[in-house]
Amino acid sequence: MTLKNAITVLVLSTFCLIFFSCKINAIFQQCGYKIKEFFPAIINGKTRPMLKVSTYSLTFCVFLLIIVLFLSVNNTVFSSAVFILVCLHCGIYCITTSVIKNVKLTHRFLRIFITAILLNLCFCTATTLLFKTPKTHYFASLYLSIIPVFYPVLLSLAKIINLPYDFLRYKISVFRCEKIIAKNKNLIKIGITGSSGKTSVKNFLKKMLETKYSVLATPMSFNTPLGICKTVKGGIENFEVFIAEMGARYKNDIKTLCKIVKPNVGVITSILCQHTKTLGGIDGVKKAKNRLIEGLTGQKVAFFNNSSKENFDLYNKAECKKFLVGDGGFVKFKNAVQTKDGIDFELVVGEKTYRTFTPLLGFHNLENVCTATAVALYLQVDIGKILSVIPTLSPPKHRAEIIKTTSGVTVIDDGYNANIKGIISTATAVGKLDGEKFAVTSGIVELGEESENLNLKVGQVLGENFSLVIAMGINANSICDGVKSVGGKFIQLADMKSVKTYLSNKLKKGDVVAFFNDLPDAY
Amino acid sequence: MKNVLVFFGGVSCEHDVSVITGVMTLNAICKSEYNAVPVYVSRSGEWFTGDKLKDLSFYKEFKSDGLKKCVLLPMQDTLFLLKSNKLKPLFKVYSAINCMHGGYGEGGEFTAIFKNSKIPFVCPDLFSSALAMDKEFTKIALSSIGVNCLPYVKLHRDNYYLKRDYVLKVIRKKLDFPVVIKPAKLGSSIGISVAKDDRELEKGIDFAFKFDEKIVVEKGLENFREINCAVYKSGGYTNVSELEEVEKSEEILSFSDKYKIPVKKTFPAQIDGEIYSRIKAISGAIYRKLAFSGVIRIDFLLRENQIFVNEINSIPGSMAYYLFCKDFNEYSTMLSKLIEESVDNFKSSALSIKTFDGGILNLSSSKIRK
């Protein structure tokens, strides 16, 4: 094989990779670059991305072999045939594949991606050098067709190669972050964790505290060590309060986060069986969340939302200044009524009761409001100021967000709400509204063995509260069984696209559509 | 050529309406006398200039490419271009027309910028802009000059929710249903609602508090007519427009009624002689006594023989030109008058002494104690 051909194969395989990697890359990023989660996601994921890639590659391989074996062609014709085939191959794949959430071009991602491409170049050169036979065509074409299938392995290899560098970088940024936080000695540091409501409580609390302090909070759903480092990077000497949302996918996540932030105030919103697969059962979840209480420093105050038995256990166990919110606590709500505008309710603070209103959906949000109120009160924010904030609160994006469209349809976007409690709360809230009600859902993912039962329950709850349940994804069957068991109406559709066309013909003024878990590609 | 800046857009709920007023004004300014320069204030508050901004279709999908960022600086009547953090003087400014409605624009914020840059301005001065912006202060000022307003109760978000039931009792005692609930500092009809019972009152207050921390609850009239009248001053003469009547479909004009669906308007309004002249006289008096400048539009409510002032728009939509002018040519003449008037005003205010050297800083430091 001539040098020219070798270069052609090099270029073509790189080209192939760039096009075929789009979806796989997105999934890799969504899995947090964790190889352990990445492979199950691409093989068993909702849309079975690897299956598709393999089918394409196989077809391509067959075509190439036909050309090589049955048509006696010279090099030029072969090269151009390969070129056209690669273009077609990539083109058709790209057109037929939809990426729900595009890959974010972060430094880390680019580094891994470029390493993967360089690895490909190495392999490619090695292949051409090793097989210096007259039949190089076979190998070249085989390589070209196999490379998309081989890509996840390349990516994982690239990640492993990058590991030492990433680790060093991670350590350096964590070290810097710790130093920045430690420099501000009077900073009140609040850590918020829990299975649901973290982002809501953080946002509500931020708004309440801002009436008295200058507050820095981790933006959006940044809840990993690097997320916190990024937030703090710009300096925090002008802030009086720092609110850090802490996520726990793995056992030691919160411990690491506590080491960085050194929180004085800990807030545990609620404990549910979420991420049970990676944390090892509900006890594992409990233990993981309790790390926040163990990790408190300085004044050590903890707030627990008394919404489940697990949380109450943690409250009893805690050995610091502690407050219970909700039933039996000093801040709670009563007489709540859901309307299309929001919730009318009474906020009970100690002995006093204030009648108020908040434009939110679902009573789980009231628990979040109460938790935020309790912490704000503890930090000496005036109750008048807190009460003036409550009617102006809004949910975070895609968390039971009420959107009123111009066509008169109310859309409830609960797209990020991936837990049973949130779904029940939103569903029962929507159930009390007027008009035809539609629910679109793909169920709950990542629950280990309980998956089927929980999705059955999702189906039951939705079936009871909605006029029609539209189910999609891998959990669609369990959901539909659930709806059937309570005598509700349901329909199973393939993807968001078909849901959209289906709904656009059906909706009329006054109707309500609720979207539950429009999840990214990984699932 | 005299360069006249036209400011429009703005960080405001009425951004889009302001764009229409601004573009209309830009194209109406007499081209042989003045060079009309757009200054578009984006929703995030940045200033842009460029000829593209004179075309209304440009705003359907606004993109800042091809536009230049610009600023005004203290004590320099020059428009500066801002390019990669460097300033480049563009030209001397003759006068500035403020076409911004509501938000950070109508309440005197931009008047302050013009004054600080020593630029004549076509819009009310600080005091009167700020006053017209706030519905409570408007009422206080109007009653002090003997003009009728509807009775009202002012609420503040900080203490309303602390003693909600008590406040509601006060409102019920002071005003009868129906009542109108309005955010204090918002223009147009955003956040406004009418309440006929306790439940609606509570909902209306919650809704209005989303837009402003201060709201007014006003007695709602029944069987009333809504009359508008505009005023501007030029050459020492106060021009009071003919009256216009707004036909109402519901109790109040909601935002969509006012701007999307064309509201039926009768012009000139059919009002009998005595009331007609009283409204015109009140309009002129308000303009003079509260020291307005530029064009203002006063909205009256009329029930039988009672005249109430509903609100004062210190920068009315389309500069209320349709109340004065038959066509665009006349609007062009009106704008020329307004621009010259602004320059005259500026000259006469420049006569007063602005600084005074009392020599305090020349005293030796030992004589100044702390």
C-alpha cells in the first residue's frame, strides 16, 4: 500500500469518527466520563445507540468487501468508492440520529476527544504498517468499517490516558477553591443535599437571604466538586453567604464536597430511593446524606425536612444544633389549596400563622418553601422580608414550571423531576385543575430491582389524575400497566417527535399538558 | 447638520411598544434640518447605534451584529462609540429625544444621563418624570394642586403579608367594591386587575406584587368614560390637544387589548362644552404647575360631571402625535418644535450659576476640624 493510501485511510477514519461520535460523546459526557456507567448506557440505553452504530458499520463493511472481492478495481477507483461510501455512511447516520442534549465543548471533553482521535491515528498507522501485504485493501476497509464500533473503547482508553492529568488538575482546583473559601473567615456556608428539592430550596433560600446578605450560590444544578470550584473561582471576598448544592451519586461525594466547602449549616431536603443503584439501597442513601451532618464545621446547625421516616431518623441521630421543618417543626404549612395560578396556604412560624400565596405547583414545593424559610429565619432575616419574597418565587427551569401559552394551553414542564415523590405531588396538583389533562412521561430510570414497581406506581398516579397518559421509552410497558390497573386511558408512542405531532392535533384552549422526565440521551 | 439622538427600547415590559414609537419618530424627524441618530437600548440595557435600527422589521429577530455600541459621558455633549473597551468620539449632540416607555427609561433615569452630559432633552425633567412614574406620588402631587383623583390605599410588599387580614379590612373599610389593583411603577396595563369581591382582591394583589413591591388599590368606577388629552409646550405656548375617547371592552384595558388588538377610539371625543373646556384647562394646568416638558398624555376618567385624573404618561406611546397631527408631515413639524424648545430650555437653565468657589478647600487643614 502506498503512503498516499495510508493517509487517505487516516483522514477517512478520522472523518468517520467525528461524525459517528456525536451521540456517543453526548452520552459519555452525561455519564460524567465514568466508564462504569458509560457502557451500560450505550448498550442498554433507551435508543440502543450502539446497536444502531453496529448495524451501520456492518452494512458499510459488507459494501466495501463486495467492492474489494468481486470487482477488480484499481486504487483510484477504490479510493473514490470508499470516499463516497464513507460520506454516505456518515451522512445517513447523522440524518437519522437525533441528539436530545448536545455535547458541551468543555476543555475536559475536548482533551479526551482529541486524545481519542490521536489514538485512532496511531492504531491506523500501526495497522497499515503491520500488514504490508498486497491485500492491504481488506484491512483498510475493515478498519474503516469497524472504527465507529470501536470508538467507545477508544474513548475509554483516551479517558484513562487523561486520568493522571485530570486528577492533577482536579486536585489543584480543589486546593485553590479550599483556599479561596478559607480566606473569607466570616462567610456563612450552607450545604444543601437530599434526593429532591435541592435546587428549589437553594433558589428559594437565595432569594430570601438576598434581602439581608450578599449571597453566592452554585448556579443551576452544579452540585459536584468541580461545579463548586467553578462557582468560587471568581473570588468570594464580597459575599457573606455561600450556598452549595451537594449531589450524591456515590458514597463519598458529599464527604469530598464537605471537605471543600466546610459548611456551618446543613440542610437535608428529603430522602427517597434515588440513585439507590450506585449508593446501595435506602440505607446507603441515608448514610451518604448523613455525611453532610458529619461534615459540618464551626457553629454546626442542621435542618431536616420532616417528610419521611428516614429524615426523621437522621434528625434524631444528629448530634448538633438541629431543627425539624414540617410536621412537628417550628416552620410548617397548613390549609393549602392548589389553583391554576399557584398555591394559597398558611405559613406557620412558631406560634404565629401568616396567610399567603406562592405561584408554585405541587405541595412538595411548599415543603421546600418551609425549609428555606426556617434557614432564613435562623440567619436572622426579617419574617416580613421572607413573606414578601414567597409570592414572587418561581420554580427552577423544568421543575413543575407553569407556562401559559398564547393558545390558551397550560403547559407544566416537570422535565427534570425524576423521583416518585415529585411526580406524585405534581400529578395530584395538576389533577385538581380544570380542563382536559395530558401527561407525557418516560418513567423513572436507575432504580435497580424496584424499577418495575415504581414505574407501575407512576402509571397508577398519572392514570388517576390525567385524562390521557402518553408513555414512551423503556419503562412504557410498566407505566401502561399501572394506568390500566386504575382504569385510565393511555397511549404508547415512540419518541418526543411523535408525541409532539400527536398532541398538536389534540390540544385545545383550556387544556393542561404536563411533561415528566424528558430525559437526556443516556437513558 | 444638527445631530438628534432618539433613545428607545429599554429594560422594560413595554420595550416593544417603545421600539415602535422610536422608529416612527426617527423616520419622522425633518431630514433637511436634523440628522436623526437611533440609540437602541437593548433588553439587557446595552446601547446600540447604526442605520439598520431605523427599520422596524430588523427587530423581529434582533441580532447585534453590524451595530455599534455607544455611550454618553459626563459633561461631554458628544456621542462616543465603544469598541473593544476603547472610546471613539462620534459627533456633538444637538438634542436627545427619549422614546422609552416604562421601566428604566420613563422615570427620569435617562433624563439624569442627558443632564449629566449637558445635552438638551425632549422629555420631562427629573422631578416630573419620577412623579408621573409612581401612581401614588402622582396622586399626592395632583391633590396638592387641586386636581381630583380616585381614593386609594397604598400597599407595600414588605408588610402586606405580615398582616394581610388587617390590611384587607382597611381596604374594605375605605373603598367599596369594585376596586382596581395596580403596580405603582408600571406603565401600560401590565399587572392591573379589577376585583369585585374579597377573593378577587387577594388574587389581584398577589398578581400585582409579582411586578412591583409597591401597589395601589383604587376605587373602581362603574359607567365611566375614558378620555385622553395630550399637552406639549413650544415657544412659550402650551399646546393642548383635542380630546380622544377610548372605548372599553372590559372594565380595564389589559395589555393585549391595548397593544395587540386595536382599541376603538373616538376622535375627537363627543363631550359637551363645559366639561370639554374643563378637561382641557386641567390638562394645561397640570403641565404648567408640575413643570413638565416634552409631550405628555393625561388619562382622565369621566363619570357624569365628575372628572378624575387616572394617570399621567410622561412619555406617551407614539408621542401622542395622533392627537395633534393629521399626518406624518405635521408630526415632523411638531418634532422640530419640540427639539428647538428643548434647546431653548437648556440655554435658559444654563444661565444660572452652577458652581461656587467659596474657597473652603483653600483653608489650611488645621482650621478644618474633621
